Amino acid sequence: MPTMIYRSFEEPIRGALNWNELWRGNDNGLIWCWERGRQYRLEDPARTARAEQGELVVDAWRGGVKEKLKTDRKAGTLQYLATWQGMRGEDLNIDLDCERVVVCSRTGQSVVFSRIIPDDEE
């Protein structure tokens, strides 16, 4: 498995892929999550505008922020990070060997994105 997942925003969204191709490839679905984020840009411009301003908008993946928690840091999934990058119009750029911390511009909550997500975190 590669340690860096990168794809330029200039590349077209892939089409006609089956479930295994979307989720079981070397990227474990991160490219599809990012492409889905790009699709959200067309479907929900108001939401993506919030993401462009640094808000960690709530999504199906763990990583969005409704409100600031009592803990300093919250765990988020790489799937969320990939979707968020797509929503923001960014290249997909994830280093699987590193943690990435993003602070939500709306709540000030820090979210840590990495391969390992503790089971007991909210």
C-alpha cells in the first residue's frame, strides 16, 4: 500500500467503477471519498462554502464538528479528510504515515486525522 495518496483537482472524476474498484484498491476508497466531496461542490454550494472557510462540516464520516467538545482533540477518519479536501476544491493529499490536525474555523475544535481511530472516541 502506498504511504501517500495524491490526486490533482484537475483530474476528472472517474466513472463506471464497481464497488471493489472504489473501496478495495490501494487507496482504500480515499480517492472515491475525495471525488464525492468534489460532487458535493455542485450539489450543496452553501455547505462547501463553509468547508472552504475551514469549517469541519458534519458528514457521514467521523471528523465533522457540531460543537466544541470538552476534550482538546477529537479523532477523525481519513475518509472524512479526503471528502473535506474535495469539498474545498483541493488536491487529494494524504500522508498515511502522519497525523494531520485541523482546527474547525467555526468551533475551534481540533480534529486529528490518522489511520488509527480509537473505538471509544466520539
